[in-house]
Amino acid sequence: MSESTRGTKDMWNGVYGGAAAGAALGLRVGKAPVGVGAAVALAAMSAVVDSTGHHMRGNGAFEDGATPPRIHFPAFMQTAYSSKASSTPTALLSDADAVKRLYEIKKSHPSNLAAKHFTKEYYDSLSPENKAALIRCVRSGTYNPDSSVGCYAMRPEDYDTLRGFFGPLIAEYHGVKAGTKQPTDWNAKAMDLASLGLGPSSSRVRVGRNLAAFPLPGAMSKEQRMAMEEVMSKAYAELAKKSMPNGKKFGGRYYSLTPGRPDSISDAEYQKLIKEHLMFKSMDNDPYLKTAGISADWPFGRGTYISDDRRVSIWCNEEDHLRVTVLVPSTTSLNEPFDLLNATLKALETVPGVKFARSNEYGYVTSCPSNLGTGMRASVMIKLPNLTGEQDIYGEQAQKIAKPYGLSVRGSGGEHTPVVNNMVDVSPSARFGISEAVILGRLYDGVKAMMKEESAMAAKKGGK
């Protein structure tokens, strides 16, 4: 029962949906007072969220529009809800019962891709080891029927070893033909924003990466998370000595959340980095990541590296081993953050022990199939005073222009947030079956088309 409606006119949908979600929560935890309290609180919160344009989740959480989106739970839910749905179940279903539940979910939640593409015929064809591996991969979707993807790879080789399951799912999610192979190309043409009539703009590019030497986050032990963190802390020290494309050293340091490490930080420092969008929030209340095992052992093995100029940040052991982000707050070239990201990745892989997991067919391996391929998201913030405004607070005119280029137009706060001061965030949605250079090229071409229409509208207004 997810809420994704927008605007004040849909506020009552939020009230009814929030109340129902709260009532369901009370039934789920078996406590009537929790259900009553949750119903009231969620109804109120859902109304506020809907009227402000945030995205409400069916579990009572809302996304904050960060990159990637993080999920927030009301404080009163963090105990009641986590006791059931947001922790790995203490008594797991038997494999036979898991198969039965997946077939039930096929009917009750047809949009759950893991359940949709799970078949007993394929499952029965696997070795005992791979049967167990497949059940483990689909655990999140099994215990969270409202999942959209519902599965995470546990080992870098899962996408190839369990191709009969993942292949059709990947093709459907990414809208590509079965058997599509991932190309790689970082040789992008020059993309000058000034030539489009734009001034210095904020642009961000990020990728997810995993190390070939470790299991993926959902299958890691506490010791493995800490061992991987140690490998990367040494890699960051080496990265700091290397030069960026502009000739300056990366510099910077690693900020660990692991208690007792010499580079660990205080809670005050942690909160400061969160506010700067340089550190991720606690994963411990996300039922999807928790049932997948990805958020286990929090906060051990987690942290972030930040370069001296604070343009490069690398999250450690979030949904993937690494989330490498480059943010250039003021640039007239889309190539600048793109080239810096490529240089960062190349520099990391020169460090002994750092080799990114890669599939010959699917490209760079990520925990979630939704990020496979390039694992990349590029975006730029631009101002569109004529294409947005009081009559179009969600940039729907701009979205129509951007859609043929495979782009999304969002408010400056992220998905499902309103446009503020005519600023929009533009980004391509494709990850797989398309190269890095082509993704950036589509972003540029889409922005070019939007700026052309923006100029035409400005000229029309000026002529009146």
C-alpha cells in the first residue's frame, strides 16, 4: 500500500493510507495499542508527506530524496516494526516454505520481480548449493512482498551462476533484450554547458562498485566487513597521494564508524557529515536491506573517505562495498565530474587488493540488479524559470521534453519533491546495456533540448 501521490489535493489519500498502514502494523506486531497509535501517527505524517511532495512507503517510512534515497522511520516504529519485519527473521522459513510463499506472492504482489521470475522448475534444476544461494538472494522479496525488485546478489558470481533466474529479471527491469551484454566506454565528447546558455552548475556522478575478493554485503560476516574496511582504508591512504586530473592531490582521509579504530569518529562528527551529504544514515531500520543481510553488524565496517577538496566521497559497506561519488558544485562542463570519477576509479584499482567485481555479460557487479552494468548515475542541477513555476511545481513540462532522452526531472530535493526556485535535478535513468559515455551524452542532449524550449518560452514572453 505505497503512497506516491503528490500535492495538497491528494492529502486525504495520505490520511486514509496512513491510517490503514498503522492499523496493519498493529495487527502485524499483535498489539492493539501499537496499531491505534500507529494509525493516528501515520495518518498525520502521511498527510504532511503527501502535501509536501515526499514519497511515502507502505511501511510508514519516507524517502528524503538523497542520492541514493535513504529511508526514515518514525521513532515510535523503530522498535515495534523492527521486531517483526525489519530484521532478519530469527526463525527462517524452510526452503520448501520459502518456495511456497514466493508462489503466494506471485498472486498477491505481481510487481515483485523476484517472485515473478522465481520458478520451481528452475529451482529444482539447481545443485543443493545453488538452491540455497537462490533462496538467500530472494530473501528480501520473500519477507517483504511489497518489494519492487525483491532480490540481491550475495556473491559476485551469482549473476552468472544463477543466470536462469537473474537473466529474465534483469532484462525486464532494464527494458533490454535477453542476452544483452554491457559495454564500457568512458571516452565522452566535450559537453560544454555554457554553450547551452547555462552558467556554472552543480553536477554529480556516482557509481557502485564491489571488490571481487569478498562476498557481497548481504553475505558478509562482521569480520569480513571489517577486513574489507581495512583493505580500503589502506587504499584511501594510497589514493590521497595520487593526483586528480587538475594536477592537485586527492589528499583527504577516511572517517570510520567502526568503534575502536584509530580513524573512527564521534557521533557529532557523524551527524555533521550526514548533513553535508558525505556520509550515509543508519541502515539498521530498513526492512529491505535488513532481511537481505546488507545492514547486518551496523555500524562495523562502515565509513566514508572524503578528499581534501570534498569533491570526492567514497562510502564503505553501504548497499555495495563502495559508493564512489564526485560532486562538482560549480562547473560549466559535464566532463569535469565524469573525468574525475573515472580517474578516481582507475587510481583505486592500482592499489594491491582492490579489484572490482565484474561480469562479462552484466558489467560491474552490484548488490541490486537495478544498478547493474555501469552502476552509474549522473545528474546536473539547472534553472528553468519558464518551464517551471507555480503552475508546474513538479517540472512536468520539462519532464515531457526529457523523456525521449531517457531522463528524469526531479525537484532539487530528489524524487517526488517539488521544484524550488525553478531549480531541477536532471538525470538519466538507464544503467544497463548502455555505456558510461552514452549515459552522459544523453544527459547533455536532454539538457540541450530543455534549454532550447526554455529560451523559446522566454522569447515568447518577452515579445508580448
